[in-house]
Amino acid sequence: MESFHPQDRSTSTARMEHLMPLMNVVFALIAVGVLLWLVNRFIPMQGSIKSILNAVVVVVVALWVCNLFGLFHTLSRYRIGQ
């Protein structure tokens, strides 16, 4: 029979706090993929426009994921213009 220790609960809660944002990212990626598939499948458009749309969505999602994992924290220091 397992005994209950208060530190076990805090460790489990800390793991869930780190896991939930990752799950949210996965759900968001799945939602974007399904929406892009629906647009490609059911909305008639020229192949060139469809390719541009797919490329834009992939680039935006890749930049978003990179930003989430902190790969662009150094870029925020640079200013363009005044």
C-alpha cells in the first residue's frame, strides 16, 4: 500500500504545469493543420495561391514555435528606425 507524501503532490503538480503548455502547443498545431487541410481540400483556388498560402502558414507557425521556445529573445533587443 502506497503512502501519501505532500512533496509527491507538489512534484506532480509541477510536472503538470510544465506539461500543460506543451499540450496547448500540440493542440494548437493540430488545429492549424486541420484548418489548413480543410482550406486546401474544400475551398477551390489556384494552385499557385494554395502554395503561397501553405508556405505562409508554415513560416508563421515555425516562427511562432521558435518564439515559444525562446529562440528569438535576443532579437527583441534590436530596434529598427528610431
